[in-house]
Amino acid sequence: MTQYIDKQKKSHQSIIYKFSLLLIASLLLFLNFSALIPLYLLIILFTFSELIWSPYNNSLAIEKCPFTRKKLSLSICIFCWGLAESLGAYVGIIANHTQMHTYIPTSLLLILVVLFTAEYVIHLRSTDENHPISRM
């Protein structure tokens, strides 16, 4: 899977990455967490996440590093990734049924949409100085 993703153009890699995040967040809206099959599905998804997206995320942190020291960028990236995993585990432990099925997935989807929109706006500002967004 990583070889397939690596052979794609950078714009396609970004689309695959974003689509998979949105897919997982939307799956959380429909899964029944009291049954075993959805729990096994989540374990498989988490395993794929660790095997595929973690190394990809680390390579993006080094490739798009705004700092002169690449190690600093990778350290920040790994710290944020670990913080998100720890926060996710904590929220999963303390969340009740309504929160797990409604509030958390909806909030996650909204956060992802906001982050992807902000990334798009920043990208427009950096690539086209005549674009109306660049004048903001």
C-alpha cells in the first residue's frame, strides 16, 4: 500500500490521505461499539493507520519542513501524533454511548473540514498572489 501511495503524484497522495481520514471519521457515526465485529474493524483500521499513515505523515513532516533543522519538524510531528493518539484513547475511555456515536464523530468531521479548508486557503495564498484570498 505504501508503494502504491508513493507512486502517486503529491496531489493525489494528499487526496488519498484526506479521503481516508474523512472515511474513518464518518464510519464512527455508524458503528455499533457494543458488538465485536465493529471493534475488530476498528482494530484493523488502527493497525493500517500505524503501518501506512504514520510513516507517510513523518515523511511529509520532513519534506514540508519550514525549519532549517529537519529533526525539529519531525520531533514536533511525532509529538503531536502521539498527543492525538493519547487524547483519542482518553476520550474513548470516558465517552458515553451518545458521545461516541454523535458528538465525537461530528466534531471530528467538522475539525477535519476546517483544517482542510485552512490548508486550501493557505495554499491559494502561497501560489497565486493575484487571487482574491491573497489580498486578505
